[in-house]
Amino acid sequence: YNNIKAFHEAQHGSDLSVQTMPGVTCRRVTRPINAVGLYVPGGTAVLPSSALMLAVPAQIAGCGTVVLATPPRPDGSITPEVLYCAKKAGVTHILKAGGAQAVAAMGWGTQTCPKVDKIFGPGNQYVTAAKMLLTNSEAMISIDMPAGPSEVLVIAGRHGCMVRR
């Protein structure tokens, strides 16, 4: 938490005003997004790091509503590590749902889940497709980016062990 917070606090800049030529002033104004949705996958692995890396910047920015969606475990509970990270980083709402339905709930809002203005976070092809559909709908939300496959590069010397363990 502390390392992520320190990194993002260092990026939190003040407003900037530059006169580029006589009579022309360009400005950068920083303000928080009012309501954000954070998708934390949990189907195959517990990802408290994703919860921190998504929620801490929202906390620093001062977002008023922060909804964290993550799939529940078979017994219906949320992984304690993810809940701990969410609480520490100031998440205001927990949505016990995963996949495209969680993205839809955050994008449109429900009786128990507030509508958000922007959705962040990784996910499988269904989560990505749901995020893309919302950006082109009447929901009027934006997304961080469509997630794609991660790339891995392995560099080994000629004396390295080539056997996968």
C-alpha cells in the first residue's frame, strides 16, 4: 500500500497554466472522477494487488464513489485479502459479482450498486467485451482500455536451465 501510494502521490500534480502566445493560454486542470468502478478478477487467483493498484489512485484523486466488483467465493464471501485492501484504500461499495454482469451493474447502476462514470481493471474476454459495449451505449461511461493478453519475455544465458519447472 505505502509504495503504491507514494508513487501515485508523486504524480498528483497541481493545475498548470501556460501562455503559449499573446492572448492564448492553455490549461491543465486536475479533478477527480466522481464515481469509478474497479474490476478485480478472482476466478482463478486471488488478486489483492489489483485491488490496491486500482483503488489507491482513486483514493488519492479523491473520487467520491468507488465501487469494487469481484467474484465471490463458492460460499458467497469475498476473499478477505481483497476486502482488506479495499477497506484500506477507501473503497465505498463492494459488488459481489464477476464477469460481464459485474461490469454491466457498474455501468448502468442497480438498486444496490451505484452507476459509475468510468470502469478500470483487467478481466477475461467477456469482461473486456462488456466494457467495450458500455462505451458505445447510452450508459455514457468510459473505460481505462480494452485489456489484451499479457506479454512475457524470458531472457536466458547459454548456461541456463531450459527445463520448465
